[in-house]
Amino acid sequence: MTKRFTIPEPPLGDIVKSWFLKDLGEKWRNYKCSLKQKYFDEAFTPQYVKNNAPTDHRSHAGKQNRSLQTTVHTAGSKSFARYAHELEKEKQVPINRADLYKAVHMRSDGSPINPDVAEKIRRMEEIGLNDSGSSQTSNEFRVDGSIGWSPSDRYAQVIGPERHGRIRGVGLGPTPSSHPANTNVRSSQPTSSSNERAVFMENRVQMLESEVASLKSTIQMMAQAWEQRQYQDVPNNNQVSPAIHRSSHASRKTSVADNADDAESAGADGAEGGED
């Protein structure tokens, strides 16, 4: 109760807690009563219910389907990849699907699990003897130490062709179209995902180029505005404002006039001294 509800501090908390427990008990009794009225029948004794319990149809169907499977492997909980790795370390040769099939369908005493498996193993070994001098083994495809396979190997000739999307006995990853023998199909018909990615990258490059051009134009405009502002803020030393030029010209006129007056007064004083 304390995990789901906030209980006030005593003494109010004690009152709330007591009311809550009483209400919860009443609701629980009512619920049990409704269940009994809905489902209980005095004729259904424990022994009757046990004898008439419904069968598990899913379990029965699973057992029936399992009984129809003829190629039951003996690998248990160990994965096929671990079996292939151990066989490769033991034999010091690459492992293909036929070798793995024989290893995981044999009993501990070395006998096949059933006659159907024994017949398939015999056919695979017979095909292997006939193809020992051919290039069938070299045509098997392996990636990073995985199980060798090809669309026409011994396993495929006995078990049957592969379905789309996976390779039997190899696990997730490889598909029938991923074998190097199918390179002509992939080279002549590129996948739609590659085309879509190429178009996306081309559009992305064009968008980035336009953004770079816009940024260059903006930077150039900012640089020109900055140069004009610097030119206006710093005056040129060779230029003088018109007001300063006029004031200096007026001062020169005044000084020339003063010098002329001084010269005239000096000449007059000299003349008077000569007469005396």
C-alpha cells in the first residue's frame, strides 16, 4: 500500500490506512463471490474436473509434426558452427555442408540416425567420389572460415535446391544470390538500394556545393562592408577638411595685413627722423 499511495502522517494516516484496508477487504470478498456465482458448479467435483481437463492441442500437434521429421540431427544444444569449427581443427581441412551433415546425423557409435539419413549420406559420398577429380570442390564458397557451400554441391544435389533468402546448414547471412557464380546477375542488374544511395549522395553533394557558394558570397559581402567602414573611420592625412582650410587662409590674410601695417609705420618713423 505504501508503494502505490502516499499515506499522511499520523494521526490522519492511521485513519486513512484503517479505512483503506477495510475497503480493500470488502472488495476482495465481493470479487470472490462473483467468481463463485459465475463459474462454480457443485456437480464439478475435483475428480470430474481432472478427468475432463481440456487437451493441449498445440502440444499434440507439435508431437505429431515432430514424428514426421525423418532427418533428426544429433547436435543437441551445440551449434552447427561449433561442430564445423571442431571438425576443421580435427581434420585440418575446410569443411563443407556434406561433411557437416554426416557429422551431425550420426550416433555416438558411428551409425546413421535412421535409414533415410544413411541413404542420403551414401549418395553424398558417392557424388564426392565421382567429383573428386573435377572442380566441384574448388567451386565451394567460404567466408572467414565459414562452412563451404555452392548451389550445386553434394548437399544440394541430394537434399535439393536452396530456397530464397537463406542457405541450409550455413546459418544467417549467406543467400543463394551471394555466391560468386551469380556475379553476372549482380553486375548486369544493380540493386535498387545501390541506385537509390547513389542518387541520394549526388543530391547531397549538389546541396552542399550550393551552401558553400552561398557562404562564400556572404563572406565576400561582409569583407567589403568592413573595408568601407574602416575607410570612413580613418581620415586621410593628405586631405584637410574645408573648414580647416578656410580658417587657415583667413589667418594668413590677417598676418599679411599686420605685416604691411608694421612696415608702413616703420617707414614713417624713419622719414621723420631724417627731417630732424
